[in-house]
Amino acid sequence: DVVMTQSPLSLSVTLGQPATISCKSSQSLVYSDGNTHLNWFQQRPGQSPRRLIYKVSTRDSGVPDRFSGSGSGTDFTLKISRVEAEDVGVYYCMQAAHWPRTFGQGTKVEIK
Amino acid sequence: EVQLVGSGGDLVQPGGSLRLSCAASGFTFSDDWMSWVRQAPGKGLEWVASIKKDGSEKRYVDSVRGRFTISRDNAKNSLYLQMNSLRVEDTAVYFCVRGAWLFGDWGQGGLVTVSS
């Protein structure tokens, strides 16, 4: 199975400051269709997960542009340029290039 | 607007069975793979199973293979998860999800509690 390793596992950020979450996979996430299937999800307290980013860097409709995804191969990053109060929650990366699909452990973001 | 409305979560004894359902609307159900993802209390997300558009291909995480069956009825725009031989460690909120690569839309989740 592909192991997804996120760091850090928790992040305390001052409002308006940036935050960066790393996600590393144990295998390349380049799929046979040429796409790199790495997704990022946000889960706010008490809510279902919501996809923020797919295929490494494509932001979902309605997701603020302070969220950005980057990376390639086995190393990926989610950046929040200026953290806002509504960004509190847990962030997960997930690979969909291999079966079984696997998630990172999650990174809890809180406001300092 | 895409909607995925789950039902069927309940309290069940170890060794028991339960069937989860998910009613889909707002998109052409038969055009998409569908998946189940679960989350144990206070824990992270775990992919459980996915099914191809026409039901001809199914994938499972090892821990549920042989006990859980994913299925769909495209005429009813519905996804199912039949869970047999349930274990305490299957206790989780189960989410119905659109897709098996993009996981773009998630249902509200249903709680399955396996306990004696």
C-alpha cells in the first residue's frame, strides 16, 4: 500500500500568517492517464470532508485563492497564504493513483 | 447541486450485519464511480470501497474484503454498502463519496456503532 505521510500533525498559526502542510507518498502518484492523483481535503469540526485541491494543484470552485497546492512525484505541499478563522480544522492529503486509496494522518490547524 | 444523502447507520452487535444506503442527486449517477470512506471516532479518514459506473468492478480495503459488499442501482441513483460479520473496529462514520479518483462530493455520513 502507498503510505502517505503528513507533517506537521498539528499547526498553531496566527491569523493572517501563512501555513504549510507537507505530504509525502511512498510511491510516485503519477497515474497511467498521465495525471498525478493527489487530493487535499479540509474537514471542519463536526462536518464532512470537503475537497480543496485535486490533481496536485487544481483548486475547487469556491475555494479561496489563499489555498494552493504544489508538488510532483512523491512530495506535495498545501499552502494557506494568510490563515483565517474559518480555516480551523483538519487537513488530509489522499492519493488516488493506486489501490487501495490511502490518506495521510491529517494535520490539525488551529489559531494561535 | 450535488446531494448525497446517506441512511442506515445504527447500533449493531459484533458479528451482526447492516446495510448502508446513499441516495444521489444533482448529477448523472451512472456516469461516475462511487466510493465509501469511513472515519472512526476521533480518527482519520480511511477509504473502504469503490465501485465502477456500471458495477462491473469493485475494489475494497483489505480489512473489509470478504465481509463488506459495495453495490449500486443506477435506476434508483443509489449506492449501498452491505456490511456483514461486523467487528468493534468497524465502528465509524461512513461517508458516501462521488468518484474514485477525484472524491469531489461527500455525503453527511452515517454512524455505525458495533458494540455488545
